[in-house]
Amino acid sequence: MNSSRTLLNYYSLTIEVETSPSEELMEHMHQTVMGQPGGMQYHHTDLEEKMNSGDENYFMYLRKSGKMLGSVGFCSKPNETAGISHDSWLIRYVSIKAPIRGVPEKRKAKADLKDENKRTTVLGRFIQPVFADPAQLREEESRADQPAIIFAIIDQTNLRSMNFSAQMGLETIGSLAAFTFSRLRPRRSGRIESVEEKQQSDILKQIREYYRDYTLFYSDSIFKNNDYYIIREEGRMVAGLQIYQVTWKIVDFGNKLTNRVAGLFTRIPRLKKRIKKDEISFLAFDAIYCEPGREKVLYELMEGVLEQSDHTLAMMMMDLESDLYAIFRDRKKLGVLHKILGTSFADIRVRFIQMPEEVKQTFLEQPTYIPTYDNS
């Protein structure tokens, strides 16, 4: 059930908070083109599911005379870092329907981004207090000194979002790579099994142990639709991953070459049902698990899952400083579509609120867990 309340009134401007996305926001997000010029640009097709997933979401709107000018989504991901329990708010579904004055045309160098929070904009001026104390999103009273972080994944070429995040007090703590794995004719593996419900707690223990040195690990979407797949050796999981089906409506594949190649793919029987001129379907891989020395088994699992689900393409996202990324960086063999689509990079941006210095240092020193489900 959606609840709505007003945080601020200022003449004809209001800041409102709702617990589910409004029809106006849904309509606007369906029209919003994701991606940046020069790269793949697309529309999401599963927004309703994604925007309503999770146990605690808030959508904050800036309205003028009742008309939406902009919105920001806060998705709660409670966590514990260095022994400190804290709120973690993932920022998603930022929607700007009105021009934001003061955003520069040229991207600032990272060294200059820290000065962006001194700028004043229509949207930023009114929502900065919420970024300083996100606990006020909740209707019940919360401690003003409650430790929390706000975090966002922002494409490094996205000028507006990078500058807006700086205005909201976020800083870069790391970077991630988003890349694909493909097999035009994936081979079947007879060793793949799905995880039954009674096995999930034991498998999750292994996954948590694997990501014990990562910050912001959360398991909300692991085992979703019973789609976590593993390969065992001597009764123990040695490779595992969660899959999600994703479809994007394509506006532009990025450049003349990739658009031309995509056109050629639509003529290949094996590919044309998954790659069209205006649509692409793929798997998103999450919560990847690989025991040291079993990298070949992980590749067997990834390829076998593609074959089993009748796909040729999958997407992954991970921290550039993580051991997981090192597997793919060193082993390569990511497939022909990866050579065409390439790798995109994003910054992991965080605002620390009432957070001890040692916890901040942990975020800076340790890799961040990146769930593809929340970012694809």
C-alpha cells in the first residue's frame, strides 16, 4: 500500500515522499533513454518489477503546483561494515523533467567534483537536507545521529549525474566494469544443477564467505525465481551464479559499426530471436562464486547456463579492484560479442553520514559488491 507525505512546502514548490512509484514517474521512466551518446542507449522493459522490489523503498518528488519537476528513488539495503550496523540507501531512478540551472556543459575533472556541492540548483537546493539525513524518509521518528551511507553507481561519461551526485555530497570510493560474456553456440554441461530451497542456507553461507572482504554485500535477489545454478565437486559447490532475464529496447547500439553488426546478427537464425535492431535479450549474472583454481569450471557453468536458458549473451558487473574481476581480466575468453560491445566503466559514489573514520577507510580499501540485478 502506497503512503504519501509532504516533507517541505515553499510557495508553489513541495517535496513529497511516497513508498511506491507514481504513475507519472513510471510513465516518465519508460520514456527515459538510458546510457550515454557514443555507447549503447536503451529503454528498460522491467521497470515495474525493479522499482517495486525490496522491502523498503522511498520515492522523493519535487513538484511545482502539483507538477513533477524531478524525483529520486531511495532503495534500502541495510548492512554492516567493520562491525557497525548502518542504513545503506541505493540511489536509483533519478528523473529530471525540468532543466537544472547551474550544471556545467563540460565535465569537471574528478579533483574538481568536490566543489560541486557548493553549487545551487533548483532540485539540489531542496533535496540536500534529505541526503544529509535520509532517516527522515521514514514516517516514524529516527535518531538524528544514526550512521548511514547513500551510494550510487554512475557511468563515468554521465556528466549530469556525476555533477548532481557531487552536489549531494557523494564521493568516489572505487570503480566498476560492466561487460558481457557470450557464446554463439554455447555448449551444454551435464554438471549444472539448480539450488533447491532446502539447500539455500548452506549455499548462501559459502557465498557470504566468498564476499566476506567486500563492502555492501546483500543477498536480496539471490535465489530469486530459484535461478541460482551451481557445479559441485565432491559434494561441494565450486562455481555458482544467479541469473535474471533482461530485455532492453534499443535506441542505439553505440556507433555505426555496432549498429551494422547488430543488423547482421538479426539474419543469423541462432541470434535473431535474442538480438534485434530494436531489442536485445540477455542474462544478468549475479553473486558469482568461484573457488580458487576452479576458474575453468566457472566458465563451464556460465556457458552451460547460456545453453540451458537458450541465450547467447550475459552481462556482469564488478569492482575493478576485486579478485572476481581479476579472473575475467586474466582469463579473458569472453566471446565475440564482448569484442564488439566492449566494457563500460562507472564510479561507485558514496556519501557517509555519521560514520566513524575506520568504517570510511574500510570502504576505501576493500572492493564493493556490485549486484547486476539492481543496475541493469
